[in-house]
Amino acid sequence: MVQKTRKKKSGISIFAIFLMMAAIAAFAYISIITPENYNILEYADKTSPYSLTIKPDSSGYKIIPVSPPEKKADSPASISENGLHSRNAILIRLKDNTILMQKNSDEKIYPASLTKMMTTIVAIENLYNLKEKIKLTNSMFQGLFEADASMAGFQPGEEVRAIDLLYGVMLPSGAECCIALAEHIAGSEENFVNLMNQKAEDLGMKNTHFENTTGLHIENHYTTVEDLAVLLSYALENDAFREIFTTFRYSTPPTNVHPGGITFYSTMYEKLGDQNIADGEILGGKTGYTDKAGLCLASLAKVGREEYILITTGAKGNHKTEQYNVTDAVAVYNSIRK
């Protein structure tokens, strides 16, 4: 009888120990998975291109900005990156900055005249009056003709409104307009370039450095198509920039040198010709070219109800060949799955 009782008590003890071990294991599991004990929590703000890393410390949670994660495309372009003439490309849906297609998007490239998008937005943000007149001087033209830079057609001694210079920068890609705006705003092109690099830093363009306002080739003047997409997405939020970027034809009022004014045409629209995209249109763009940069294009298009931006660089060819930068843009926009 005593032996049976001991066996019964022994069984109860083992059962109690088992229950205690199970309780400890459950408590440990709950402790591990509760938010207070996460090592890293990631929070993506849908209204911002940035992500936040949240780490606990003794005083609470610290919020630390980190590089934005690559977004997955839910309606990608069907064109293969190998089907492009351009060495570098990135296609983004503008409303949420979702990357739909990319090719060597973080590779260092020379931006050529795509530089002028930064020149334009920095100038707009630093001009108090877009209709103020700026007088062009002989020094503003120094070296431009020798470098075979694109020109808008203004002349030394001409008094031109700031807004006309901005159109001169973006449509015919006028280098003299870049220098005139830079010197008027910052006192020199060098000082203005400092503003450009500061803006690039503010926008998180970590792989970008500017040396001039025109995009004329310099080894230390570089960026990536990924950074240029960040720039264009930002700049298009500015009404004045968007208006200029999407203009096909613009005529200046009379000046002291050109009594009939000057009419500019967008280099992109001229090269686009009669090429169309299905269920949409290319709304605007900026071309670029140097021997080192190849044929480049930054463009904005509307396909269906959505807007997209595409940056391409490094296409073979030149001004006299087929414009493979434009050909690529039409192909990519036509490939978007709706």
C-alpha cells in the first residue's frame, strides 16, 4: 500500500515538473516575439521614399533613416532589359515611385545635358522673380563655342528674362543660358555648382557629383540613372519646372538684340517625330549626348491613367544616327502592362 502511494506521488511530481517546464518555455517564447524585444523593426512610410529602422535602447526607441528598399513591381514593363540599346535605364511609376524596370541603374554614368535638369530646378528655387531681366556678358560665352556646346541663340549684351533663360536651358539645351543663370544667382558657375551638389545631397543622390552646369564632359562629373530618377521625380513636383519640361515650343518676347524674339523647340520632341505609344503619350523630356555619355534621355509619359518617368543613358550613336534613346523610350512605354 505504501509503495503504491509513493509511486502515485512520484507520478504527480513528474507531471508538475513537466507543467513547470512547459510554462517556462511558453514564457520565453512570448518574450522573444513581443515587439519590445525585436532587434530591428522596419517601417515604410507610403508617403515618403524613405524607410526607417527602429532600434530600442535604454531611453526608448531610436528612429534612424536608412536607404530606401528596392520596391517590387506589381505591374512591370514586359520589355527585357537586354532589348534596350541603352546601357543604363530605370522606369518608375510616378505616383508611388515604384521601380518597374531597371538596367545597371546604380552604375556610374556621365549625364551630359541631363545635368541641366538640376541646373533648372536649382535656378527656379533661387530666383525671386522669374520675369526679372538678366544681361548676358561676353564672359558667359567663354569656351562654349570651342567646346561645341549646345546654344539657345542669345548674344552678348542681350537682356533676357530669367524665365526665357530657363526655357533656353531645357528646350534647345542652351549652355549660355546655364552660365547666365548661374552667375546671376550665385556670382559664378562654381558657386552655383555648390548649390547643385547641396541639392543632390539633400535629395539623397549619394552617387552624384557635379562639376559644371552644362554637362560638358569632366571625369569627376557623374551620377547614376537611379539618382537622376530621384531628381526628376522631385523636380516635377515644381509647377514651373513641369511646365517647362512638358513644353514643345516656346517663343521669347522681343529683346534689345532680337526684336522678334527667339523660338525654341524641344530637342526631344524634334527627335520623337511621329513615333507614338499605345494608350498614352510622352509628355516631355530632356535629351543629352557626349561621346563619353552616349545618347541619353529623361522623359515623362502618361500611359492609361498613370504617369511614368524613364531615364536612359549610354545608347550608342550620335546626333547623326538613329536616336536610340528615343527608340528605347517608345519601346519601354509601349511595354507597360496595364
